[in-house]
Amino acid sequence: MAGMGRQQIAALFEQMSHALALDGNDHFRALAYEKAARTLRGWEEDVTQLSVERLAELPGIGHDLAAKIAEGAETGRIHACEREIGKYPGALLGLFEIRGLGPKTIALLHRRHGVTGVDDLRRLLASGGLVGTPGFGEAKIASLREAIQSWAGSAGRMLLGEALPKAEALLSELRKLAEVEQAEAAGSLRRGVETVGDLDVVVTSRHGEGVLAQAARLKGVSEVLALGPTRASLLFGGLQVDIRAVAAAAFGAALLYFTGSKAHNTRLRGLARQRKWKLNEYGLFRGARRLAGASEAEIYRELGMAFIPPELREDRGEIEAAVAGRLPRLIAPGDVRGDFHAHTTYSDGRADVAAMVAAAEARGYAYVGLSDHSPSARIAHGLEPERLRRKQAELEAARRTRGDRPPRILLGSEVDILPDGRLDYPDDVLAELDVVIAAVHANFKQSREQMTQRLLRAIANPYVRIVAHPTARLIGSRPPVDFDLERVAGAAAQAGVALEVNGSPQRLDLNDSMARAARAAGAWLAIGSDAHSTAQYDNMRFGVIQARRGWVEADAVVNTWPWSRVEQWLAMRRQAARATA
């Protein structure tokens, strides 16, 4: 049996944590597995290649868990975890994914009502069987219905941030095969959709059937679902993958067809029919003659339009813009010059100041904002003013040591927006910060008008430069807060405050349509990694993808600007505040 990868072991540890929490007798062991899972997910090294001794040195691991990681990496199984998890119906542990269900509630549902999974819970809700159960009032039941609906929308789908690295690993292995000429991912992943149900891959080879047979034997393939002369269906890293082998002359047509979206493709086929042509996965045809098909660009060109980037292919005006020559020059990863939203061990980050600065330098960043949490974020070890001053002293020492060598180190803070719109630090503390990132982290159920006023008051604070993850959503587990985007974006535009496109795969907030609407209102954007480790600086790429889906150009994003312009922007409202003080 193939060994387990880092993410697979992390997922098993999460299940183990849930099983121990349900048991209720070993709270500290449950927390230990949960912490170990977080460490594995955020660690930048391939832990499966480390010795037990080195694994034991990782934060929150220790020798016992290190041995289990090594067992999983070598054998593909961790027997102690399997025994503990096996005490419960498999679907029962899946209830932990539903917002608002913790171990005590799940144990009560299992014990009192025989609930073994989400289907049982749905039936119980439909029958009214939860009425009268301790802790389940009318509001709780309504909230649970909403949480199940939210969960169902993402069930069976993988976050883009998990799916994309898996796809890249698979493509890397496919491209190593001698007979593979071209290999590209298609489907919703190529369009950058925030969750991915499965992966489509298109390959060309003069020996397609043989290549598919080789693909079925690649490392990481856990199951072969189907294998034929032109298509293989596999499970790779928990993701279903359909690989299609096509002729080189049809590669672009197949890539276009399987990338989608359905609405975009339907519009293209309609344009072809207007000319009495036919467009399908084999090419663009006039009668029996193939006009184009080897590349997507030539198909678009024959249809009388510019090439449309995959992220825009949602039938949201991109075809009209391409025909008129008005497609935006979308932001690209290389346009990003810095990151304002990164955390350190001063709050809930897993790397210290020196490591986070060094990682930003390795990325070629001109500036980096180390923006730890403010005091109200107690679970994230938010900084009281005294600890903030200690951090400030460390950053000042680092600046002296580094001199003019980039990146410029900015003292930032992710400051909670309190329920009434005030900020979690007083103005005299905010005045000491280089960059203030305001964010909602609690009281999510305020009315639309209350939340709108809350955000407007925060934007009005002269020290605020960025509003982080404005809707506060967590994909599949917490719905977005409700506010008037037009009013908030308009106020941000007038104040010169940037609204964030948060690149954390669980957030991607603002989403694509909201980012586009914010730009239409004139607001600047900031793309932030929300990194809590050096590896999570990679989240920037997911934020860029989300911005591209929102038709965002580079100059609209403040962290694509050179330092001279950023410096002016950071100082702009601060100077106004001092003038009116």
C-alpha cells in the first residue's frame, strides 16, 4: 500500500481528534491531535521524508505522534487512529464539519436520537424530532437547518487551495512520461472556482492508450475507477481525476470544452452556428474541414475575438468584451510586490518575525506587513499594547540590522472591528502602526444595516488602511455577513481604504463578484495571504486567482504598487488625522 502524504495524515489526525472529543474522557489528547493536524497542514517541508527524531521537534508533535506520522508515511495506515475512529459510524464524525455542532451536541444526537450522520440528522429535523431536546430551541434548530444547507453546498468538493497543488503534482508526474506531449488541467480548477468537485486533465500523445495505462500506475493514485483507450478515471490524493487523451490537432478544442463553463461554451457554440460552423471538443469546423482546434487562441481568433483567460469564462460579459477588444489586463502573480497581511508567533502565527521576513525576502517582496491580532482576538493570542510595543522594538531592531535591504518591514495589526464599529485599539495606539487592517471577527449575525454601519464607522477611522476579509465567511462552514456592498465600497473609495481579497483558501473574501463590484464603485483592493506560516505566503496566488475572476487589473491592487506609492498611500490619511487633531 502506498504511504500517506502530509495532508492525508493531517486529515486522519483531525478525525482522531474528533473521535477522542466524542469519547469525552481525553480532552488533552484530542487537542494534541488537532494541534498536530494544524502543524502538518501549515508545515513547508515534506514531513513524510523526515526522521522520527526530526518530526518530534516540530511544534505540537512529540515522539508519540512523530512515530504515528512515520507509520502512516511508510505503510499508508496508522493503526491506533483507525482503532479509535472505528468506534463510531464513519458518517458520525463528518458532523463535525457542520457549523455549530461540537462533540457534546453530536454525542447527544447520537445517544438520544440514534443519529449516525447527516442523513439521519436531516430526517430528524424534517420529522420535528428535535423539538423538546435540551439545548435545541427554535432558533438553534433554524440555525442548524441553515448550517446543513451551507455544508451541503460544499460537500464532496475540495477547496481550490487543496485541489490546485494536487493537480500540479499530478501534471508534473504526467509530463515526466516520455510519450506525453502536452498535459493541462481543465474544468472548474482551471477557471479558479473556489471549490472543485473533480479534476479534468487533457493530454496529447501518439500513444494515448499506453499513456493512460501509465497514468493509472503513478504514485499517488489510490484507485482506478475506469480505464479505456481515450479516458482514465482515477482517485489521486482524494480527488477524482478524469484524464482524456486527444490528438494534438484537437488539444485546444478539448481544453476549451472541458474547461467550461457550460454557459460560456454554449455562447461560443451559438456564435459558431451563426456562421454555419460547428464547435465541439474536436475542433471548430466548417462542414468537414477543421478551421481550428490545436490551440484555444486560434479558436477564439476564428470566432472574431481575443483570447479569453479561463478565469473569466463564466458568461458575465467576457465574450462581448473580447469581441470589442475591451478585455481587462488581468492582474498576474508577478505583479504583486508585497503582502500587508501576515501573522507571526506574537499572535497565532507559526513562524517568528525573522522567519517571516526572510520568507518575504525570498519571494522578492519590496515590503511586508506583519499584522498580528489585536486584544479582542483572545483565541488568537491578540496583542495587548505592552506586547505590541515589544513587537515594535523587535521590528525596529530588524530594520537597523537589515538597513536598506528589502523588504521594508511594516508594523501592522489586524484590528478587530467591535460591534459598534469602534476599533479594538485606541487612536494613540493605532497612530504607532504602519498599517492598520480592520476586520470583523465576532458578532456575525447583526442585521444588514447594523453591519453596514459597523463597517462604515471603521472605514471612517483615519488610521484604517485595509478592511480584511470583509464578509468574514469561511467557505462551507460560516456564511458571509450581510451588508450593503455598494455603500461600503463607495465609502472605501472616498476614503482611500482598500478592501481585501483574502487569499486563504477557506476565505477567498471578497469573492469574485464582490471584488468586481467594489472596483466598479471605485474602491482599491488589497490581496492578502493571511499567512500564519512561511508556507502560507503561497495563499497570495489564490487571492490573485480570485481577483482575476473579478476582472481586476494590477493597478487597482495596492500591493502591486512600488514602495514610493505605497508609502504615500499609507501616510495620506495619517497626515490628515494629525492636521485635524
